[in-house]
Amino acid sequence: MSKLFLVGDVGGTNTNLALARHDESGIELIEKAQFSTQNEKSLLDPIKRFLESRCGDGANHKIDFCCISGAGPVQANNSIQLTNAPWGIKASELYEFLRVPVKLINDFTALSYAVTILDHKDKDKVTQLPHPDGSIYEPQDGIMLIIGAGTGLGVGFVDRRGDSVMVFPSEGGHSELSCFDRLSDSFYAWLRKKYDYVPGAELAISGQGIANIFEFICTEDLAMSIVEGDYEISQKALEEGLSDTARNILDLPRFEWPALI
């Protein structure tokens, strides 16, 4: 029996909505659309516009189920306050409009389930990184850690045992940022001063983290040509423009140690 699902993913930057049909042959993606989370005030308005533009009037009566993932913890009242946006999602509000069952889940709960059904040999979907000895990891039962840097830093983990999959969401991106040397300690102190609270990992490892690193590197105190420990901050890069600095900031994850900025 065919059923029509309204599904969505609400992050700090983008809100993605889609219609998907499920039957004996599997799941078929029918329509999808993207909206700016920061330009919206609730999820209801983009849902209305999406359904009206894709399906016309009365489209809500054709939907059998709605599932929305949001970038924030699911509260006991079946709502999500988005971590990096000024509004939230309420299942009761969506039910009043759709009149179908509504399920809210954490965004990394959704992503963690999705990872378990990926074809790890599909090079268009998965890039496999070899081990130091050159061998390629083969998926096995056990614990899998899921990490994703977007507007913020999402973290979750999966316990897979054969056909049984258990997913555990977390707010690991908000765990305290760790320091490993003098420069990272200075960055930690700079973040704490800027935000006036203990900085979490996502303030460094995310889209906003790139902006924070860039601002930190380009502060007046760091704009001098200095050599401190294993780090050199080049005055030449600043004199010739910020493009070199920006490029080096984006290159940081490639290095075991951020030796040159």
C-alpha cells in the first residue's frame, strides 16, 4: 500500500522539505525544496508554501505522515528549539495544519539512521579514507560515531547489531572546546571573551567556527609577524591581502598540527 510522507530537515542555515512515497518497492523522492532558516519565523509557513506550489490546494489531505528533523534536542512536549536559529518547531502546530501524525527527531538522529543504509561502495555518496596501512574499512557491527560540521557541529552515534539499529543523539558539539597548545589556548580565551561563556567545540569546528578562526587570526595582536613555538603568523600574508590567510584557515584540517598560518 502506497503512502505519502512529508519530510524535512531544519538546520541553522537551510530548511529542506520533501515529499516521498513509500510502497513495496521502496522509497521514491517526489518533490523537494529549500528555504532559508534565518528568513523564516516558523516551519509552518514554508510547509504551506511548499505544499501549495507542489501540490495545489488540499495537498495536506494526501499526506499520511510527517517527520521533521531539527538541529536541536527534542523536548518532552514534542518540540525542538533550534540551537542556531531564533525559532523552534512544535509538533502540535504542524498537526493542527496537516491533521496527520507528526514525529520530530534530532537532526543527527535522522542522519545516523541514514548512514546505516548507505552503500559504502557507492563512490558518488561515500568517500572512503584508507587506514595508515592502505587498507579500506569494511562496515562491521558495533558502535559508529557520526560527526558533521554545518552551521553548528552535530554529533551522534549508532549501535548496529545485524538488522538491529539503535541511534543515540547527543549535543556533543556543545562539549567544551579542548586546548592542546599555546595557540589553541589563546583561541579558547578569545572565544570566551567574545561570547562570555565557556566555548563549545562547535564555535571552532563548523561554519561559524571558520568565521571565528578567521577573526581570531586577523585580530590586531596576531597581525604582527611572530614566531611562537611551532607556529608562524605571516605578516606578508596580511600585507598582500586576506586571501592567503583565508585559504590557510580552510586548509587547517589537512594538517596534523596547524604549523603555518
